[in-house]
Amino acid sequence: MFKQLALDLQLRETYTLDNFITGDNALVIELLRQAVAADGEQQLYLWGDVFTGKSHLLQALCQLAIERQLTISYLPFKQLIDYSPEVLEGLEVIDLICIDDVQMVAGRADWQLRVFDLINRIRESGKQLVFAADLPPNELNIQLEDLRSRLNWGPVLRLQGLDDQDKQRALQLRASLRGFELSEQTANFILKNYARDLAGLFDRLEQLDKVSLAEQRRLTIPFVKSVFES
């Protein structure tokens, strides 16, 4: 059934562990690398605020697993939740399963039961399972207490936000991935004058990208001012 879903669940090739701005998350990155090694944790649970990089890390981990000739399944629950939870059947044969936005099962008894069953099957098969959510397991609105217990089986890791220097680097990296250059001076100007959170920074960058393409202009400080202060 899963193969029949009309969804674009392909991995973004630009999401890798090497280009993730680590900040204070070195331990998280190390545990993820170990997750596709023989001595890694069988289950990991990542949580953090919006734009802390949860989806990036899950897809990057899948990319690394593929390089090591492992089978993977990346399941973004925000896209899957309106389908039947039967999509989780038979996944215990896959080497690495990454489930994004597991908080989406809140209020969905059918999905909660299937995720609970999947964790048990993965544990028995000896495969790897990595979750990501915006809250830790004990704060999720989950009615099935046995599922909450299972989500706590492995390390529960919080992704820390970035300081200003790392936000600047993240902004420059996002620009590079979009195919244009953003100087350190211009990135710092945007950070200091228009937004401090990553969501706001990336929104500003998208605006600049569209205007610069339309006008064939480089992203200089005067150009940024003309876009946001005109």
C-alpha cells in the first residue's frame, strides 16, 4: 500500500550530516552516526523547536545509511497522517526507519496503536528506528500510555537552537544550497536588522532569492535594504 501513495517522499540530497550546522548538538550528531553502525542505539528520539533541523537530520541519516548499503524508509507523518496507518505494516524488514513529526498521532488511536506495534516489531527484528517530534515523549498528547513508554525506550535527545554566529552560517549555507552567494557581511546585516529566529531568517532569504532572480541582482547590503525598506 505504501508504494501506491501519491506522495513525494524522496529525500533531499542537500540534507547531509556534513552540512548540518552542529552548534551545541555534537552528541546528537555522533549518536546518529552510530545509529547506522553496528554499535549504535537501536532507537533514538529527537525533539526540538521549529527550524532546529529535525527533518534535515532524519533525511541526512537516511542518506548515510544508503551510502552504507542499508535499506531505509523515511516517513513524514505530516504527509501520511490522513492515510491508513497500514502503511506501517511490514517495515520491520527495513534496516533503518525514520519517522518525522510523530506528534501528529495525537488524538489518532488507530495510528498510535500501529506505531506501538511497529516499535515492538522493530525491537524484535533488531533494526533501527529514529523518531523526531516537536516535544519529548512525556509531553505529547498521546492517549496510549504504552506507546509513550515505548517512545522512551531509547535516548531522548533535545536539539538545541543555534547562537547568532551559527545562525549566520546556517543562512549562508541555505543560500548556497539555493544556488546563490550570500556574503558574511550581508548575512550578518540580515540577522542584526530583520530577524533573529531561523524561520524568519529563511523566510527573508526566500524573499531575497525571488527578487534577486527577477531583477538579476546580487545580494548586497544596499540591495537587501531596497527590498525590505522600500
